Amino acid sequence: DQVSLDGLVAGKVRYETYEQNLGSTSNGLAAPGVFTLQNSIGRPSVNETFEENMVYSTYGSVNVGYQNMVYLEGTLRNDWSSTLPAENNSYLYPSVSANFIFSSLEALQDQSILSFGKVRASWARVGSDTNPYRLGVTYPGNTPFQGQALQQVQRSANNPELQPEITTGIEFGTDLRFFNDRVNLSTTYYRDVTRDQILAVDVSSASGINSSLINAGEVSNRGLEASLTVTPVLTEELQWDVTANFNKNVNKVVELAEGLETYNLSAGGVIFGPQIQAREGEAYGAMVQPSLRRDTNGDVVFSQTGVPQTTSDPQVVGNFQPDWTGGLSTTFSYKGLTLSALIDGQMGGDVYSLSNKFGTYSGLLESTVTNNQRETGVIPEGVVVPSDAEP
């Protein structure tokens, strides 16, 4: 009557394969409308891929409850992954959590406002492996030439000493229900830290390779999630629910590899937009490119020919991550028929529009003809400084 105890011990084997056989013609088709590789004018290209990996897992959990009010749970899991080296392929990750249903207290029984109340806290650690064939040297096959099989040398160096990525997190939250479950509120605060991320970092091409695979880096996330559901109408035949949710996440790249302050997530470039990077001290997903050069007063610097000048070093000009996300949904249920609608969105986060860039450059957008500027010209605001002068 006072204590409950649940336990679980289990095992799991996960085996995954990926196969792809891709062929394409070269220089068009010899006979129009015959879509076969044999009908290729040039030598057809063939690309075959096969990957496999396996993970063995054992895990267990214990849940202890007291008076249907206090619950403590602990879990323990160990994985063995084929994609990691034999000496590092085993990683153990535990978790503990506690729940206190304070609405079961005797002092809260004689009231009609709070229907249910719970506070919860947890700590967890999770491991993660990597993709297959990232430990040793591999020689991917290429299209045969005159009947001779071809293999190519990788331009990225694998790492036989890789270790699993580890994420550690804490979480605190509340679940509250009021007026016989007509109003439900759930809130959660969390903080996660990921270490030993598996990254491909750039190296000098003089070494014969372009990148090297390493364990490095630390990224933190902390945030708040909240959800509120209200039932304004509840009868035997009709129910109307309205739910609003909110999420704010603060991300930071705490550390990268030794001697590495930036890590490119996308190539980018001057023509096709900014680079997307992970930079130490910045949020993940920073947009980086040369920015407008300014003088000590903050005015844009122009050359004597009227061209705005840019900085020599790339600068952070934005980030694609939103400040917060949220949504609003409503559901009507009448005699077994349900109708729902959802509005979902985000506030903040920067977008780089390549279509706007080229539309402005080529004079296709309305902004390029504002105030008859094609005929009268534009007088920009800023200062003119010789190109060899310091701002």
C-alpha cells in the first residue's frame, strides 16, 4: 500500500544496411527516348554503395514509488558500436529522475482549484557513435576505365582512435492542472552540454589530404519550454481546446579543437551568400562574410569612385537560429467529429535571400527604380576615404 517497485532489464541488437546502385548516361542518348545505360553516347557512370553497422545494447531501469506521491527512477544503458574502434566502442550512459506529486498532499485535498500538481527533475547522459568506415583508410570504387577497375584515394583522413560523443543534460519542470483539468500548464527548463563531437577539420593540402576526423568541441544548449492548454467549452457532446506553446533556446559553441576557432558548416562564398560556421563564443550557425567598412563614427566608408568598401576579415553578420519559437492550436470535437487548426512560427533568426541579391543586382526588383534612381542616380550616406587610408 505504501511502496511500489518496477524493474526492467533488456537487450537489443540493431543491424543496419544501406545500399545504392546509381547509374547515369554521358553526353546524352544515342537513340532518343530509350532511357538505358547501354544507350549512352559516352561511357556511362556507375556508382555502387554498400554500408553496414551494428549496435549491441543492454539496459535496465528501476522505478520506486512511495504513497503514489514520490517517484524515483534510475536507468543504465551500455552500447557497443561497430563504427568505433574496439578499445573505445563501449560507452555507458545513465540517468536519474525524481517526481513529486504534491497535489496528493492531505492539505490540498479540500479545494477545487488545483486538480493535479507535479514537480520533476532529471539528469541524464547519452552517448552517440558515428557513421561506418571512418576508422581506417578506405579506397572507394570509381567507374572502370577500359575494363580496368579503378579506386580512388580519400582526401579526408579517418581516425582509428575515435571516441563516442557524449551529451549530458539536466532538466527541471512542473505539470499543473486546474479546475478539473480545464486548464493545463507544463513548463520545463533544460541545459545540455555535448562534448567530444566528431568533426572533420581542415588541414593543409600539402599533407595530401584536405580534412582530418577528430574528437573535439563543446556545445551548450539551455532553454525554456512552456505549454498551456485551456478547455473553454466542455459538454457531453462538444469539447473545445486551445493550446499555446513557447520555446526559447540559447545555444553557444564553447570550444572547438585546439588551435581551431571556426568550423565551416557550409562553404558559402562571396557570390552565393555567407559561410555558415560554428565559432567559439558564438551561437551555432553564425553567418560570416565581409561586412561594410566603417569609420570611427560608424559611417560607411566609400572609395573615391563611390563604391562601398568592405572589411578584409569576415565578420559575423547574422545567425539562422531563431530567438524563440511558438505556436497556437485549437481543436473542436463534436459527436466523434474532430476539427483542428494550427499556427506555428518563429521570431528572430536571419535569412539570406540569394534571389533578392541577384534581383537587385540585375535591376529586376522594385527597389532598383525607387525615386527614379536609374535616371537621377543615388547619393549614399557615408564618408569618402582614400583606399590606402585607415578609417
